[in-house]
Amino acid sequence: DAKTTQPPSMDCAEGRAANLPCNHSTISGNEYVYWYRQIHSQGPQYIIHGLKNNETNEMASLIITEDRKSSTLILPHATLRDTAVYYCIVRVVGSSGSARQLTFGSGTQLTVLP
Amino acid sequence: NAGVMQNPRHLVRRRGQEARLRCSPMKGHSHVYWYRQLPEEGLKFMVYLQKENIIDESGMPKERFSAEFPKEGPSILRIQQVVRGDSAAYFCASSLGRGSNTEAFFGQGTRLTVV
């Protein structure tokens, strides 16, 4: 399985952009990068996912390097409610071509400071 | 469009009793995943089901745990003869299909406490 490496914790000032890095150097060509977050033991919340192009939605932007070995999740204007554990996940594709389950690592604890 | 619904939100069971956790996927979703989160630990995959089929149960404990997703009704995670170590948050997620480009959405979980 492709593994991801994330810093265990980060701080960000309220109103500033939060940039969360993720390394996935063993990613395969057909594997997507997913980001989820978990706010204080609530259910994980889907944020965004991508394959090789940069993606943007109402929550965040995802920047994937050209070699796909790393990515960055950007929260453009962080608020206190964005304080959470953020998980970067590489979704493995099985031999049949179907996606396997999401495998959560330790994630990054993002703390947004007032 | 309602999200993934789990019930009960909180469940207290005495040691030796059975726990039944229910998960209703999002409308139109036929794939369900169950995860367990022990206190102060990460999310661990348990089982992946499609309607009437178990696709992957590699994360399920060998004994006392079972899961089903019938043609009609919610998915059920059943824990027989619960022990204190089963106390955890149990989350389910649902997705539209099996493609790697298909996001999964999680419910708010069931907190099981075994006393």
C-alpha cells in the first residue's frame, strides 16, 4: 500500500492560509490522493481528492506535484472551526481495478490560533 | 439529501451482552465501510460491504464480530458477548461505487461503552 507522511502538528493564525503537506513517494499512477479531517472525535469529513491536476472546491485547494510524490492541502482563510486532525490518504487500487478502503494514518493536528 | 445516519449515537452495554450498531447509507449509495476508533487512537478499517455481500473483512476481529448489509434496510455491525476492550467509537461510511475516484462520506458514529 502507498504510505503517506504528514507532520504530526501545525499551527496557523486565524484568517491566514493553512498549508498542510503530505508526502506519498510510492504512489502508483492510478491512485488518488484524498484528504479528510476529523474535528474532535466527530465523524471524518471529506474535504477533497485528486489524481494529478490541482483541484479546488468550496472548502480547500489541493496542489499535487508534477511527479505526484507529494501534495499540499490549502485552507485559504483558516478559522477556529478548522482546528482538526487532517488526514492525507492514498486510495489503493486493487488487482481488479476497484478501489480498496481508505486507510487512515496519524494525520496532522492543525490548531488555528486566534 | 440526508447524510450517513448511524444509530444509536451512544450505546451502553454490560459485559457479555450483544451490541447492534446500525448504519443507513446516503441515498443511492450501495457501498458501506465500518471503522473503529479506540480512545486516543486512529481510525482502523474493519469491513467493507456491498448490498448483500461482504467485499473485504480483513479488519474484522475473528470472533464475536459480524456485519451485514441486507438488500433492504441498514447495514448492521453486531458485536456478541462484548468486553471492555470493545469500548470505542464505531464509524460507518458510504460511497456510490467502488471506483478510486469515488469519495466516501462518514456518519457521526456510535460510541459504545462496555461497563
